[in-house]
Amino acid sequence: MKILSKKQIGEIIRFGIVGVLATLIQYLVYILGYNFIGTNIAFTLGYIVSLIFNFILSNYFTFKTNPNKEKGLKFLLAHGFNYGLQMILLNLFNFIGVHKALSPFLVYSISIPINFLLVRKALAK
């Protein structure tokens, strides 16, 4: 059984802090917009705003790296997959009758652990 290093534990904690803030940003944009512009557009707009916030903090705070084009491309690819997963899950949960204000929480519970692994691979040294 492999025990996590202090560095890995720190990354997980910092990822959690940034993730909570980015998720709150995404959710607030979604909640403010889904009745006016529709769920998919509001979710996408929230995702874009939180993505920019997340990229900056993930580099400087979470993984303590400097952003560059290569990391940016890898980050976008990881988040492109994550966005696709989130949109599928959001529409699935809404289709089966989960309230539109609650369905993002189910989406996040599935997609966030997957996203951590993808973003870590994209940005870690």
C-alpha cells in the first residue's frame, strides 16, 4: 500500500480549495442564469468563467508551476473531457427528474475526482 507524500497531500488540499472556489463560481453563474438562458448555456458559461479562475490558481497555487502554452493546452484538453462528462451527467440527471438547482451537485461528485487526476497529469512537474 502506497502512502501519500507530504507534497501529494498538499496538492490534494490545495486542489480542494481551488476546486471549491471554482465550483462555487460555476454554480453561482449557473444558478443566476439557468432560468433565463437555459441550463446548458448557463452551465457552459459558468464552466468557462471557473475554467479561467481554475487555470490561474491551479498553476500558481495548487501545483506551484508557471503557466505556459503546453500546460495550457493540456489543461484545456483535461477540462474539455471534464466539460463533456459534466454536460452528459447534467442532462442525464435533469432528464431523470433531479431538480435543476440540485443536479450540478451530483455532477460534481462524479466529475471532480476524475478531473483532479487529469489536471494533475497536465500541470504537475
